[in-house]
Amino acid sequence: MTTKNIKIALFGGLLMAMILPFALMDISASSTETVRDNSIKGKLFITDDNDKKQLTKADFEELERTAVKMTDSETKAMRSNIDSVSEKVRSLAESENIWITEIGTDHNTKSLKISIERSGISEEKHATIEKKLREIVGNDVDITINYDDPLFFGCSQTGDCEPIEGGTRISVGGELCSMGYRATYGGATGFVTAGHCAGVLSTDDSVGNPSSFWWDDLGEVTDNSFEDGTWCDCAFVENDESTSSDVFDGQTVSGTLFPVLYDWLEFEGTVTQGSQGGITDTYEHIYPKFTQNGPTYEIKGVVVTGATTAGGDSGGSVIESTTGTPKFAGTIITDDGHYTPYHRITTAFSGLTLG
């Protein structure tokens, strides 16, 4: 998600302001720490997505230039925390009948961020949840609890290309999604897309390019790593037609981009094609649903951005196009700017080459 303005949490107790570096004050509101127990070393910050500011490319360039980033050792420790608490946090969500949407890092405060879908949670329950989360993560860890909007998979609306290119509208087993990027895997040529478009570990699904007048058969899903707890929401489609390394509007993509905090990216799904945003976190475990009342699916190691995406964009290409020839960064997986980084795809499908 984008950098957030911070909501002052008034649940009782002492309030102490945490001062951010002066260079960031123009684009990030100061965080307010909520103190409930002086015996607890770890700080607690409360934020709400309703207070977030949509950051521009200039904002991200300023952050990249001035922000005090986490060291490699701090990043490694934070990712270890995310991995170690995710199962217990998810169990807490089930027992309390709440929706945990993300577990990641708040880079403003260098704290463990846990995002909770806000609807239907009373003030009393806020305090209960915060207490139980503290019991899970321990007394020494700084926590940001973020009250968030629901998080859904994105599933496409337009597109008819020959040869097909990244962002083309596709239908996978009846689900509308977007084509990702050309790839070769197991000796076959095709493209990558989001695995959830086909379903849990589902293969052999027919993939086509539907239009108002005809169905253009493109191939079938031959490998799929999407399941609960996956490190890659991704699928490979063996293609019956020629596949271009271009994405929408004939942008030729060459090479790959490893996620770096505050990099500016472009999202080429068929609904919100050309949507842009900067990276706000390079490693989160997220918990999207297909429907409001459906089960959550844990997807690990996801990249978070401030881009606006929508249902139908899933599987589309994420590219970096500001420094010369566009590079492939990964594939869209939710309606809220999350994507699977390319290295998760090549790890899940050993031997796969992109482009």
C-alpha cells in the first residue's frame, strides 16, 4: 500500500510522539505511539488506511533520496519475524472472527506491520486484538497495527492482440484475468499469469482470449503453484499461438527488475492498464479472498505498491519503464497493487526463462 497518514489512537494511556527525520516531514505524517504497559519494551503504533495519502512519483523519488532505510541485518530480522508469527496471527484471526489482510513492514517506524480489515470491530475489540497480537509477537518487538480495507484477488475486461502480448484479456477455466509475460518452460513456449485464475493447483484448464464475437483458444495451464501458504501465486500457460515479449501498446520488455523499496512501477492489467505506483514494502505475507465471506489464502513474499489495480488485472505484467528499456518486475495478484516478484516465479518453476 502507499505511505499512510497516521491516525492518533485514543484508547487511554499515555500518548508519546515519535519524531521522524526532518527530510520526510513534508510527505509522511508523524506517528503517534500508544503506550498501555510500561513493562513492555516494544512500541505500538496505530494507523488506518482511510487516512492514507496517495503518493506521487515525486514523493517516491524524495523518499528514495532521503529516507533512512533498514539495514540488511534489520531487514533479515524483520522477515524472520514475519515468517515466524504468520501462522499464529492467522489462527488468532480465525478465533476472533476478524480478517488479517497483511503482515509486513511499516518502513516509517521500522516496525512489524499487521493489517486488519476494519469493518465490524468495536473499540473494545480493538484493545483485545492488540493485546493478543502483543502476546504473539513478544514484548520487545515494535508493532504497527493498521486498520485496512478488504483485500481481494483481481480476476479482465478488454484486449485482443495478435500476437498476444502482456496484459491481454484471458479467460482461464471461465475466470477472467490478464496475460503476464512471455516465458519458456519445460521446452514449451507460453506465458506466466496468476495461479489463482485457475484455482488451487489446478492444471489442464483451457485458456482463451474472449471477445464479444468469438473465443480465441490460446492454450492450457500446464503448471500451477497457487495454494494456501504458497510462495508464488503463479501459473504457466503453454501457448498455441505466437507470444510477444511486448506489453500493452507495443512496449518491448527486456530483462528483469528485483524489487527495491520506493522504485516506481507500471501495472499492465487489462482493466487499469498503465496504473502506476511506487514500492512501499518488498516482503509481505498477504491474506486475500475471492469473495467477502470466502476463506483467506496465505501468499508469502509479496511486493506491495501504491498502484491502483482492479478485479480483472490478475496475472498482468508489472514493469519498470522509467530508466530506458522496460524491465519485467512480476505479475499482478490482487486488486490493491500487490504483485508476485519475478524471482518467485523462476523459483517455483525451475528452469523457466522469461522473455
